[in-house]
Amino acid sequence: MEQEIRFCQSCGMPLTKDILGTNADGSKSDDYCIYCYRDGAFTGDFTMKQMAEFCSQFVAEYNKNTGGNLSREEYKKVLLEFYPNLKRWQLPADQLPHASSPVKQQLIDEINALEVTGLPKIDNLFVLQGSFVNEEFRINGNSVRLLDDKAFYWGTQVPHPTAADRCFGIACDEHYILVCEYGINGADAEIVLLKRRN
């Protein structure tokens, strides 16, 4: 008997056991993926249109899995037709688990308190898979990656305020805060700060 495919009720991606979001008590969510929902709250404040804009950047993955050949704009239209069927977009705004996870806010406060030179004030973090943010660093002539490709991190990327072709990248978990700087597609990545959390 063929198993029914379930979809994240926020972004629409297929839900598998390894990407289930987490409720406030640490149990797995039946409705949302870890990218959208963690610790009982949404990881980002999005309108439906903003969610479609964000998710449309993964059109190549969609085309690979479906055999399609959609442009980003065409994929965005598909998403906007699909989203009204999902739970997140049917709930009144006052019933949505707001994207204010205590863990996330604590990390934001800790990052800003570090006062890293050149790093703009951080006001939001997103759930990112390690494989997306696991940059390669050169340390003592060796290539080193510090993150676990299969783990999930609170993180973000922000433009460098004075170097147009550079970005700051942040990845955090319960143990560490990593701030790095890199060029296009992660080129020439440098560790700016690696701090063990208390």
C-alpha cells in the first residue's frame, strides 16, 4: 500500500521523519518542518507572498524532483496557488504560533552582545541545515568544516556593510556561536568568532 505524502503546512515541502519541526515540549510536530517550526513557534514571520518568494529560490530542487522546467517566477505562482490549502495560511493571525521562540531570542541577544566589528545588529534567525551553511575554512594549511551537515542550526546571512562582495554568516546551536565572513558562494571563508555558550 502506497504511503500518503504529507506536506509541511507552512512551506509545502514533503514532510519526512528527519525534518519534522518541534513543539514547545520537544516532541515532533505532525504539521510543520524544522525549517518553518521549532520549539513551538514559527522560525520566521512571513506573509504568504513572502513565503512564496523565499521558497521560490529552491526551484532547481523542485524541477529535479518533479522533472519540471519551471522558472522561479512560474514556481512562485504554483506556490501561491498551493499555499491557501495549508494550515498556516488558513489560521487567523492571532492564532498563529508567533515566530518568537525564546531560544531564538536568547541567541539573538547573545550575538548582538558580542559586538563583532562590522557585524550589523541581528534581529532575526532562521533554521538552516548544516549542509547549507557548513563553509570550508583554511586553518594551518588544512581545509576544515566546523558544522555537522545533518544537524540544524539557528542562523542567518547578512551583507557586509563595507565590502559589497562579502557577507557575514552566523550559525548557532546549544553549544556554540559561529560568526564567519565569506565571498560569493562561500568563497574565501574566514572565521570571525567561535564562542562556546555558557
